[in-house]
Amino acid sequence: MTADTRWLMRLCTAQVFIMLVFINYSAVLPLLKQEWGMNNTMAGSIFSVYQLGYILSGVLLSTLTDRINTRYIFLAAALWSGIANLIFALFAHDYLSAMILRALTGLGMGGTYMPGLKLVAERFSPAQRGKAVGIYVGALVLGASMSLAVTGAVTSLAGWRPAFVVCSVGVFAGLLLARKVFEGYTPKVFSNEPCGFRSEVMKNRPALLMILGYGSHMWEMYGMRSWVAPFLTASLVSHGVSTGMATGWAATAAAVIVGIGTFSTAITGTLSDRWGRTRTITVVMLASSLLSFTFGWLVNANILLTMSIGVAYGYLVVAESPVFSTGLTELVAPACLGSAMGLQTLIGYSMGMVAPTVFGWALDVFRGWEPVPGVSGEWGIAFATCGLGGLAGPLLMWLLRRSPESSRMAGGRR
């Protein structure tokens, strides 16, 4: 194992622990809806405000990595997210307090993903970058899966508040592991070179198309991720399982669906080194969009069939994520990478912020609707909102392929 590989494994292991607070709220959403008397739109907006906090810090902190040591940004942000989640576990008691405290947790998480991705991009050459970024994003997906699994398991045994405490302890453990990643780290600072959204990125049409494509990907992925556990809860309840038991089982099942992306990101990132970035993105997004339009209609179907389709859905919906990030690193000057990632965070996570609320709104609007007697349509329409966003990705990649500047990606492999 090379030194670079060992370094990447340390970073990925730390991120798995740090990600334990990432979507733990989704695992207990059905319980909190009952406990705090929330409708679906309110429940979705708590996830959305978390994304808002992520955006605010992610844009600022990603941009600052062009000028400030990434070590300080990464470690301070992880510590913040762990503390904010702990405060949520101890003091959240209604819709308003949950909104505030989840937003604070998002503020911390915004300073870990993109700065960590920049570390990987700096360390690996373009020929190896797709695979390395794929492995890194796979670790994040594994962490998100563990966030659901750990929260669901501890909630079943001791309740949701102890589960959130355990997630914070995991973040603090990841923080200790992350310190080893930065041993001997020398930041690449480009403070004398002008850069920013307006000077480099907004005038860079291929980079902007890649970022907009990332936004469509995030709309689909976060709409799906934030509601897959409640969807599985509803499916189990429709088969006669009690709400409490269904919530725990659904969190575990959702963890499997989300966790399968651990493998897909590494595989897709590697394939994009050979097939090209835009081709890979187009194929994967068309397939995942098809499942977005299909999955919600299976709420009353055989649970094994629903899980089988769900695993395929989970594999595809996140698979192209590292390809977008890798492609962006090849379309902007190194001195402006932090600024480009800041804009990517702004657009991508803005889409990821809105999608869960739109999903919940669709559930409320179509509640009880049966297009055919005995066939529940509310979940089918809600998941279709994810698919509508996902379809924009292939169109944007077609526009990017027509741009001559896109030939700079991975030695001309578009």
C-alpha cells in the first residue's frame, strides 16, 4: 500500500465517523412527526434548514481554503457539527427548536466535505483523481448509511435522544482520527492570484455547466435520501407492522439502500477515468431518474421487491457524485478550485435544500390519492419530483460535450 493510499484511507475513516450526524434526523423523522405534531412539509423543512446551514458555511469555507490552511477549517467545522448535534439531542423539543439546532449542525458539516475533497484533488494526479475522489465520496456515503443504521439501532433500544448522543461521540472520534491526516500537511495557498465566482467560475461556461449538473444530481439524491426511511416506514405499516417497530426496521433498510452507494461511487469514479466524465454522468443519471419515477409506486408492493428496487436506486442515485467533483477540478485553474467548490456547494446544496420540502409538499397535496383503487399515489408523485430534477443532468452534460473547452477534462476524455 502506497503512502498516498494510506493517507486516503485515514481521511476516509475519519469522514465515516464525522458523517454520523449527517442524516440521523431522517432515521427518526416518523417518531418526531408524532412527538411534535408536524405535517410532512414541516418535517421536510427541518431537513432543508440543515442544508441551508451547510450552504452558508460550505460556500464561505470552501472559498477560504484558497487562502487559509484547510486543516483549521476542517477540524473546527467537524467539532462544531458534533457539538451542535449534541445540543439537539439534549434540548430539541419542538419544531422551532429543531429548525434552529439542525441549522447549526449543518453549519459545521459544510466545512468538512468540500475541503476534504480539495485535499484529495491536490494529492492525486488527474489520471488517478477519478478513482481517489470516488473512494472518498464512497466513504461519505458509508458514513451517511451508518448515520441511519446507528441512529435506528440505538433508537430501538434507548430512544432517539441517546441515539443522537452516540452520533456526536462518533464525530469526536472522527475528529481525533482526522488530526493524523494533517500531519506534515503543507497547504497550497494562492492568495496573490485573483479569483472568485465572478472572475473565474461564472465566466467559465464548461465549469458552470458541470456545477449546474451537480445541482440537478443533488436535487434527486437529497429528495430521495431524506424520505427513503419514512417511505419504508409507511410501506411496513401498510403491511401491518407497528409504527415504532417499522421505524427501526426502516432505518436499517434505508441504511442498506444508502450504503450501497459506497461501492457505486468508487466504481463510477474509476470508470469515468476511462469512459469520460460526461458520458458516465449521462448514463447513470438517466438510469437513476427512471427509478425515481418508479420507486414511490411500490409503497404497497411486496417488501422484498421494494427493497430490491431500492438497492438499485441507492446504487445509482449517488454514483455520479464523484464524477461531477472530479470534472470540476479539471475545468478550473488550481488557484480557483476553492472558489469553484464554493459555488458548487451553493448551487448543489441549494437544490438539496429545496428538494426535501418539495417532496413533503407533494405528499401533503396528494395524501390519500389513489389513481387506481387500492394503489396509493402520494409516494409515487413525491418521488417523481426527484426524477424531474434528475433529468436535467443529461441535458446539461450534452451541452457541456458540445463545448470545445471540455476537452481539457482528463486528457480529452469527456
